[in-house]
Amino acid sequence: MAREGAIEVEGVIVEVLPNQMYRVELANGHRVLAYVTGRVRLSFAHLAGGARVRLDMSPYDLSKGCIIVETQAV
């Protein structure tokens, strides 16, 4: 379930960064910095480049997002 007022989008991981941070490219070509929620961390999901993920983004800062679930790999 998404936070109230959050924008939910899908994207593809293009770069894996230290400390469970990821660079994600959205469908419109925009790249955002994303981190992993606790729910995904608890499931021991090891995300790699090319993985399709769903993000929660705040309408106030569209340069960062929160990975809420991994969808299918590309």
C-alpha cells in the first residue's frame, strides 16, 4: 500500500550503488536515486541491474524514490 499523496511509478535499475542505493530509469527516461524499503530488505531481495521495480515518489522531490516491490526481471 502506497503512502498517501505518493506517486507510484515503475522503472528499471540501471546502476547499483553502495549502501543499497540504486539509480533507476523511469519509462519517460528520467533517472532517479532510489533506496530500498524495510519490507523489501526483510525479504532479502538482492536487486541487480536490469530488474524492474515499482517506486514510491514524493510529489515534493521527484529526484528520489523508495523501492517498494520488485516486479519481473527484464
